[in-house]
Amino acid sequence: MATETAAPAPPRLSSLHALAAGLDFERYFRWRRAREGDPFYVRFPGFGAVLFTGTPDGARELFRAPTDLLEPPRPNPIEPLVGPASLILTSGARHRRDRTLLAPAFHGARIRAYGELIRAATLDEIDGGTTPWRPGTRIDSRAAARSITLRVILEAVFGVRARERRVAYTAAITEFLTAFSGPLLLAPALRRGAFGRAPWDRFVAARQHLDRLIQADLAERKATARQDDSDILGLLLSTRYDDGSAPTDAELGDQLRTLLVAGHETTATSLVWALYHLHRAPEALRRLRAELGEAGDSPADLAGLRYLDAVCQETLRLHPPVPIVLRRVTEPVTLRGVRVPAGDTMGLALPLLHSDQDTWDDAARFRPERFLDRRYSPFELAPYGGGHRRCVGASLADYELRVVLATLLRHVRLALPPRYARGRTPLSVPHNIATGPHRSIPFDVVE
């Protein structure tokens, strides 16, 4: 039995700590570890204290903990976004059952079939988006990235090709995500209505509007489902659990809302960061452009490029879309020698893991070459979490990021405005289900 050490003291004044984390997440976590060592506690309002680690050994312990002893923490900050039946929030036999239902949608052959869709969505954004990418144009990178990834997920999940329907979904999802502000995410006490005028009221109205779109598509597809439906919704409607039962419409609605929200926001954020770092690292950008110039035209050719892969992995190392992994324990366990009682929560801080000085040389620097020199274990690099709860859509996210980034760099030349080209890296702050730059990073289209 592992020797237990004294638990560090949870911080007081949790609201102030939550505010500090919201303003500069990475700096706050580094400060807490420097002050308390590893592991260390962070307390969230309305949620309780979480024992965090940021080391490979800690990641190994957390990811290898017995699956039957782990479940998502409740109340969960993102439950209003994804719903209680979401794969992200289920546990035990229910989680295994739902993961088995969803996993076939993200197998390699099915994902590769989306390659032309991903490339077409990217080219359409360049040529036919709200603002065509012509020399002299300034591009809102966050809006453009979201437009591309949302189009991909809408067609991949629902088979939505009609522009009118895509516009309706885009407006509904944008309003839904915008309404779930940082305060609602970090302070559950604010999730109360006030005669239809509170931020929570606006969010609930936006969620209901999005759910009406989803349920309408569900009803239509149930009435017209065919054996050759190739999108994810068609697959979900055609599969059954081991006992022969099918998911309810409410359960399907939560899974579909999760795929729509998590399936585009996280990849869009990663794309913005990849473009940002490449355009601040001229040699890396030149090397990638040279590799792209010698590659074949198919999405599969692009996705398999070695330096492109290194660029994407380095981006995810520096900016994991969801920077913390949380597990609530149903029986006592130990994490880095500290006892975690039943009902408490333990977590992994990915910014700390991805900058661990024993693993990463010059960790603050964007240096894709480090991924050409060696392979890293899932306990050293974990941008999509790990263990039995690793993101089920990770393979699609990786494939999409590579194809979109390669397509953009092949067809346009971009430049960062001087403020961003030479200034400090923007802070990464919570944005709904993911974290990203605190404001959109602009790019200028050049000759």
C-alpha cells in the first residue's frame, strides 16, 4: 500500500481564486503549484476542492485508477451545455454503453471519408464566406475557424447541406455558446432566472431554441431513415444497445448537442492557435509550406505529413482545448501519496503536465521539431484527456485540424498585425466548453 502524505490545505476565499483562474488560468495554476507543491488543491465556488497534479506520474495514477471508482464530478460546470445524458457526464455501465454506441462513428475509415467535406468547407470559407479572403482583407480568425468547423460537424453529424438549414443552426449555436458566459460557467449560484431578464434566462431560451432544431431533425430522420445514411445521426438511429433497446430522443438530443458544441469549438480554437504560432515562427512556417508543396492533393496525403503532424501536436501541447481533467472518486484513492476521500475530486492540470521540466525542454517555446525527435507517452502528452474517458472524437479532431490547416496554408498567405506578431501571447481563458484566446486574433490576407 502506498505511503500517504499529509494533504495540502485547500485555499480560502474560493471566489477570488476562481476569478484569478478565469483571468489567467495557466499563471494561476503555476502559482498554486509553486506555493503548495504537487499535488495541490484548488477550490471552485459551488463545486468544492479539487486535488490537482501536473506531473507524468500523477497523470499515470489518475488515468490508471480503477474505472469503477471514477465518475464525472457533480455539479459539473458544463452540464447546462451538454445535458445530463451526454457521454461526457455519464459513468459506469451507462458510460460504457454509450461509448460503445458512439465509437463506430469515429473509426478511421469513417473519419477519412470526411476528408473532402473538410477541405470543401475550408475552401468555401476562403472564397464564399462572409468576408472572402482577398489580399488586403483582415480576417477574424475565431469566426472563420468556427464557421469551418461548424459546417464540418453539421454535415458529418446531421448531413446538413442546405445553406438555409446551416445558417439556422449556425445562428442558434452561436447564440447558445455566447449566452453561456464565463460567470455562468464558474459560478453556479448565478444559474437562476429573474423574470426572463437574467443571463441564465437568456441561456435557457437559447438552449431551447437549439434543442428544437435538433429534435426537428431527429423526427424527420426517424421518418425517412435509410440503410445507406452515412452521417453520424444515421448511424446512431440504426444502432441498438445489447438489450435491443434504442436511446430515447432526449438522450440522443444530449449526445447530438455535445457533438455539435464540443465537435467544433475545440477544433476551431486549436486552429486559431496553430495559425498564430506559425506566423510568429517564420522558419517553422517555411518548413511546413515546403512540406505541403511536395505533398499530394488528397486530404489523406495532407493528414499524414510528418511536420504538419508535429505542428499540430505542438499546438495542442501549448494549448490543450480543455485544460483540466477531473475525476470524482466513489471510494478512497491516493494521488501522488495524498488520500482522496470518497466523494472528493482529483484532477490533472494539462498546462502543467505539458510544461513539465523533466519532459519538455524550453517548454514555453513553440518548437514542433521536438515531435520529430521522440515520441511522448499518453502520460506526458494528453490534450484529449486519457484513460477510459479520453475524448471519443479525438481522432476526428486531429484529422480535421490537419486538413484545414494544410488547406488554408496552401491557398492563402496570411500575416499577423504588428501588435500580435511581436507582442505577448494572448491569455487563454474559458470559452464555454473550451479555453481559447481572450479575444479573436486577426490576420491580414497578403499577396
